[in-house]
Amino acid sequence: MPDWSAALIVPGSELDGAPLLRRELTLDTGHGEVTAAVLHATAHGVYEAFLNGRPVSDEVLSPGWSAYEWRLRYRSHDVTDLLEPTSVLGFALGHGWWAGRLGWNGGRGYYGSELGVLAQLEITFADGHVQRVVTDEDWTAGPSAVLADDLYDGQTVDARRYSDAWLRPGFAGEGWTGVRTGERDLATLTPYVGPPVRRQADIAPVRTWTSPAGATLVDFGQNLVGWVRVRVSGPAGTEVTLRHAEVLEHDELGVRPLRSALATDHFVLSGGEDVFEPTFTFHGFRYAEVQGWPGELADGDLTAVVVSSDLERTGEFSCSHPLLGRLHENAVWGTVGNFLDVPTDCPQRDERLGWTGDIAAFTPSAAFLFDVEPFLRDWLRDLAAEQQAADGMVAFVIPDVLKYVTKDDPEASAFPDPDSTAVWSDAAVWVPWALWQAYGDLSVLADQYDSMTAHVRRVETLTSPTGLWDTGFQFGDWLDPTAPPENPILAKADNGVVATACLYRSATLVAETAGLLGRSEDQAHFAEVAARTRAAFLEHYVGADGRITSDAVTVYALAIVFGVVEGEQRRLAGERLAALVDEGGYHIQTGFAGTPFVTDALTTTGHLDAAYRLLLQEECPSWLYPVTMGATTIWERWDSMLPDGTINPGQMTSFNHYALGAVVDWMHRTLGGLAPLEPGYAKVLVAPQPGGGITWAKTALQTRHGRVAVSWSTEGAEGLVVDVELPEGVSALVRLPDGTEREVGAGTSRVAAATAGA
């Protein structure tokens, strides 16, 4: 960690373009060769850094979005090879999350309105001498070719103004001015824990055509997050406009789901050969509408650039059912698109916030698909910081910009004054616990322990005299498909049942965490909270016939999976759950709270066939209905697009929302048969449960111990045959539907059963 002596600097006067800041430097002499040079940098806004005209890294949108009041992250770049005896260090700045639009009411600049950079270049010489070049009032600032930039609205670039002369020694450009120092507490500077954002892939268009209204439309074949790189030649002053959207409606660009987000880039041509890449914005899109193009579009003119936090892909899944393969791939793309520095709800409309409920539901799935441990541990630090400032309350979104949105415009919030809410606030417990299970590093629980306990302690104060969590605002089983499009909070599941079950789960997990960390007094306390909560649930919500209040699929799923009901009550809950699923025609009847757990609840109570029928349903609402409609990501609503090809009439619909894709966790464990028997897969459970007419599946995971792979088939004469591949030091318990159990060790093993099971 650097010994900071730099100051935040901002342009000394208003500029007519996004700011550029520069400093010319000469290497100290008499100390031998340069042995190392590291640039530590952060910004109010987002930055791109250059040394002698070359980018210092391939990262974009740094330093991302954190709880800026308490944590401003910096990046450290090795720039040794870029130094020259006389060098120019330069920064280009964009509004980013700091000063740009955030939320759905049109407000901006909630953290600040001034863009600035804080940087320290440390140059080490052969004799140990260190030369420091820091941001101070010796820098200068000037305007760039970027005339406007916003994450929601897009970017405007005038190539006639572009020049790289500001990155060369001796530059003295027109319109350049001095800088002044801004305000930043250096104690809030912290290194990244998670990975930076980078370009991940280039995607070429698959189709270009003219719409009925005469618009030029381009289809990139995949709903993605990023921007379009444009290569174009035309008369100087020509303006090319690209508008982005995820779907088509009535054969035109379907922009209504964007709400107020413009998602439009404007490029003004220089008259020569121009390449535009709007790196101070991002869009969620599959389609682009092109206006003002000089001549005809040709191959290579437009390229979609996929942008995401730089996550390592770890999990693989495939099976004999092609629609399930596409569903799984949709969950992968949903993760890539929404894990952009913050785990967002959606990447396209005027929102893009770190909703806690979404990631509470999806973390087990995400932790299989990608190595998300550093990414989510970084975000959890923001959660803890926001929570500490809010007396233990975990906000709806992290970073919690809504506290400013509602203060700025109280009418802008669709929700009452926030307080802890089930599933959403439970992210404080469920996310670190899922990371512990996936990666086996106990330090995540130790690091988040105060946050985890603070959440449960706060909820303890919110329960009613009955011991139920049936007070205050709740999202409940948000987006239950039976709720009206205009009011997704009106789920069938009773809010108190959902919340009380969630409190039981969180208290139980915190008690287990306290035990793991040797906090015996806390362990006893939270175990007592769990026991008290369960007793209240059973007394007030479970009838003598086993019926649970509101008699909804979600309440049974939560009660079963969380362990609230046991023995005969569990059996009755399982029977009623299966009956409800059957009565619903094996269509989905769950929202955010129930969807991650319903297939597990059916499976563990002896209704595997019902779980498969639910999974494989293709009519709306179902997991596979969007796949049959051509979806390439997970939708926010089960019917984000209606069967007639029109967009859901609700004011809130997204075609890239990972939460309802949480079923892929069950697919990995139950269909694929790969689960941790011990946290981090130090020991593996291989327990495939075939069904639904699926004849083979393959699942693999790069664990902290090495690659684990399971494949099974029922296509041969032997019945169910399971192949297992394990790394050194890892063993597995193979458990097959016919009761076969066998321990296997490192290397490859084959285990056969007499029948294929369900």
C-alpha cells in the first residue's frame, strides 16, 4: 500500500469537454537505471491513464463503484516499460458512477459533481532512490473530444477534436488551464479486492437489415453488456448515432424497457478514417439502430465489445436436453453482463443498482459458474460499510445510492422508509455463507462476521411480540408470476411467513458461523434466536393438517429447505408442495424468494419427478419459456416478453436479470450430480439424480484443489454409469439412486448402478 502524498486534483475552470489532466516529468539523474515504476491511481469519476501516449493498462471504468463515502478503491499499474527520460503522464476522466446518473428519477451527482484524479507515480532507481510524481497543483487540465458521457445515456465523441499531442512533451494546448485541489480523505483509499473491469470479447453482427419504419438495425445475436466499436470514414462533421436495446417489438427497436435511459452514442466524424469506442459508458443490448451512416455498412464496421469484471470461468454443464443447455448459457451471460464491478440487477435501464435480493438468491449459482470470491468479497466490504453507517440495516442496494435518491426527491422512491427486509438484507449472511461453501476459505466468514451478526441482531428488534418477523415493509416473494404486472410485490406467499423463515435461516447460519469461529457465547445466542423463531413459525403459521399460512408454493419451499419443518410436518409440506405444483400445471408459481429453493424442496421430499416436470415446462411461466422465445440471457420477469412477441406492459421489465436463473445451482448439484461434501470441495458429493427423460449430463468445476468432473449416462446396457475425475488430495462419496454408495479417490473412477433412478 503506498504512502500517499498525492492530493485529489480537479480542473481549475469549467471545460467544454470531458477533462484531460497531464503532467510532464523528467527522471531524476545520478541514481542509476530505473528498476521499477508503479502508478497508483484513482478518481472521482472513471479514468483512463496514459504514459507517453500509451495506456497504462487494458482496464476500463476504473475505479468502478464502491461505497465512496468510506471506500474509494485505487488501482496499481506497473509502468516500468513505459517510462522515458522525459515523460508525460495523462488521465482522461468520465462521470461514471461518481457524477453521472444513478437511479430512476433522473438525478445525478449524488456523490459529487466535480471530476478529479488522485495519483502517485513511484519510480525506484538502482541505488534505492525513489522519485515520486503526485497529483498536485503543478498539473494542467484541458478538454477532450468527449463532449458528453453518462453510463445510462451514452457518449458523444467529436473526432474533429481528437489529438494525442497532450500526451507528448512540450504541449501547450488552447483551452488548457490549471488545476486545484479537491477534497478526499486519504484514509478512505483502499486497494481493490476484486478484479478490474476489462473487455472480454468481440462479437460481430449476425444480421443487418432495414426495419418497416426504415431504420437500419443490427443484430449481434447475443444480449450482452458493453458498447459498439465503430470504424467509419465519411465527410467531416457527419454524425453517426447508435441507439441500443435488448429486444425488438413490432420489428422495431424495443426501447420502452430502458425507461429514461437514452442508451445512445453519437459520433462526429473527422473526415478521415475514424475508430470510435465509447469507454465511458456501457449498454445492455443485442440490437443497435444506426442513423447517419455514410454509405453502406460493411463487415468490420461495427463490433460489439463485451465488458465485465474480469472473472475466471470455473463451472461447466451440458446435458442431453438442448433447451437446458441454452438456459444454463443464459445464466452465464446474465452473470457476465451484471457482474460489472457491482453485482447489478440489470445493465440496461435507468437503474443498474446492486440489489441485495438478487445476489442473495444467485450467489451459489454464480460461485459455480465463475470464481466470484474476490469480486463479492469486495462488494461485501461495501455492504458492511453501508450497514455500519445505518445502525446495522442492510439496504436494498449496495452501494446505497437510494439514500440520496430518496432524500433528493422523496416522491421518487416506490418504497417506504427502508429497514431490514427479508432475502434482501439477508444477503449479509447468505452471500458470505455461500462463498464459504464454494471456496472453503473461513476468512470470508471472519471478515464478515460483524456484518452477519449485526443483521440478525437488528432483525431481532423488528419482530413482533409473537416472535414473528411480520412487521415493516417486505419485498416478499417479489415477482411471483401471479402478481399483476404493475404491482410485482403482490405475491401469493404471505410476507410474514417468508420473512420469518428467512430470519430462521439467517440465525441458524450465523450460529454455525459463530461455532466455526470459536465464538461460543454468540453461537448459543443465535441458536436460541433460531429456535425461538422456528417455534413461533410453527405455532402461528403451520396448521394441524400441515398447511402453512397462505398455502403458496414458496412458503412450503422455504419451510422445507430452511429446515423449519421436520418429521411429519416436513412430509406433509412436501406432499402439499407437490400437489400445488401439480395443480399449477407444472408452471412456475414462485418469485425471487421461492425460485432458488423450489426444486430442492421437491427433490428432498421425494418428488424428483415433479421437480423435473417443473424444470422442463416450456409454457409461460417457466424457466424454458424464455428459451423458446429466443432469450440469450435470463429475464427479470417470467413473461418479460409475452407469447405474441410484445413486451410485458409493466413499467419494470428487463431481459438480463440473473436472479431467476438460480435454478442452475440445482442443475449442477442434482442433475449434474456435483456438490461440495465439505466447504470448498475438499471432499465432493457425486449424487446425480437423473429424470425428465434426460439421458446424459456432464458437469465440471475448477475448485481451489483442482478440476473436478462428473459425467453420467443411462444410454448403455449397464443403466446409470457415472464417471468421476478428481485431483490429488480430493476424495468423493458417490451416491446413486439405487442406494449404491462408494468412496473414490484422485484420478478417474467409474461407478455403475442397476437402474437409472427416477
